[in-house]
Amino acid sequence: SCTLSRNINTPPRSQGASAKGGVFLTAKRHGHIRARTRGATTTASFGERSFLTKTMMKAPPRKVQLEEIPVIPGMTKEKVAALLKVQDYAGNKRSAILLDLYFNCLAYASKSGLTMEKASTMVAIVKAVHVRAVGEVMTVESSFDFFKVLALQSSIHRPPYSLGIFTFAEMKEMSEYVLNTYFRHYKLYQYAYTDLVRMDIEPARPFLETPPAFESLTLAIPAEEWSDKQEELARAVAEAKVGEERERAATEEAEREARLAAEYETAIPEEVSAKVEEVLAKSLARMKEELETKFAEQEEGLLAKIAALEAHQ
């Protein structure tokens, strides 16, 4: 039987205490359960204990959750490897290092007379420290601080925040063992579990660039003459540009006129074209006759002048 009391400022300190929101359970030798609140006391029977446990004493988990490793007495290396999933230790050096670390922890626990629960907790602490140290590339100081948090969390009975699995003496001996084994060779573990970055450097052939030869200073010209030449070049470039624009405009105009003429001829009906051709043919015939008559008259006149000249002679 137990007594439920509400305490806002202080957490539970007894061996069997469990709390949430300032309500904790203290083991008492009574025949009933008393729930004490502000200015009121409620008495519950033993049948209501499960209800009170679910509603009033459901607590959050610990700050750092540890893996549950079910170890058993007399475990061989093969069994430890299968339990901690490092079966490839024969061909994988990293797995072999981990297996030695965990197996030595179990050997220390067995030599120190620790229970299976304590041995499992110790291996879980060492594994959590190693995984975090490798994953976050922590310094030895930060990693040891994390180990101390896990060790204290498993040595002080303050449910639900910590559980008193180890005694103070056991925690001290375990800390000394981990400090003299894992943390003494911390840099070696970091080196073994740091991925190797390989950089291939290929030397480049030396390339010597020869500068061009400078012209003789006797060929130099005054600054004013240089400016005049630059202005002449600028004018020549501008005139060439203007000429190109004029040629381009003339070409575009010729293309436009040709296009308009073609469109005009295409737009004239065939009957009109035939009549125009007929009129042009008649005009040409008439002009031909007139020219022939004119040429004949001129020829007759010339012949008459020639005959008169011959008669005078």
C-alpha cells in the first residue's frame, strides 16, 4: 500500500517513487492508498491503484534512452558478435575492434561480479558513447562528459529520469575501467573509425611563356600624331560603316522594287496583257515602217546629191 502526495517544488526521493506533474508515490505500510492534493485528501482502495498509476503517475522517458542488450552468462565471442551484429569481425577490422571492446566489458563485468542487468547496462553505455563519438566526431572531453551523464543516469534512482542500477562504488569502478581502456586509447578509436580521404595530386608540366619582342623606341611617334592616327582610323571605320549601311539600303530598295513589279505583273489579268502586247506589236510595226520610209528618203536624197556632184565635175 502507498500514499500519493502532491509536492510541487521537490522531486521524489524514496526508493519506490514515481512522479508526474508534482504527484509522487511513496511506499507505506498502510492498508489503503491516500491521494493528497491542495487542501484535500482522497482515499482509494487497492483496486484503484492501476487507475491511479495510468492517470497520475505516467512519466516521460529518461533523458537518454539506452539500448536493451540481453546478455547471458558465459557468452563466447561468437555469441557476443551475433548479439551486437558484428559477425564480420574475421574480415572487418572495425568489427573486430568493436567485438574486443564489448567482450572485454563483459569480461570486466563478470570479473567484478556484476549482475546480467548491470553488465547489459554497462555494454549499452559503452556502445552509446562510441556510436555518438564516431558519428559526431566528438573531442575526448565532450565524449567523457556524455559518458558521465549516462553513468549518473544509471546510478541514481530518481524515476523516471534515472534508475539506480549501479551503486556508487560500482559506478566509480566502472568509470575508472572505461577511462583506463576506451578513453586512454580514444584517439586510436577515432583514427580507426574515421574514413580515409585520399587525394591524388598530378604535377603539371612547367610552361614557360616567352613574351613578344618590343619594337625599337626609334619607331615611336609623338602622342599628338598617335591621336591624329586614331581619329583617322575612327573616321575611316565610321565611313565604312555608313557605306555598308547605304549598300544594304540600296539592296533592300532594289529587292522591294523587284517584289512590287512581280506583284504588279501577277495582279494584271491575262486579257489585259494580251491586248497590251498586241498594241505594242502594232506600234513597233508602224514605227518600223516609218523608219524604213525615212531611211529610203534619206538614201534617195544622198544619191541625188552624189549624182549632181558628179555632173558638175
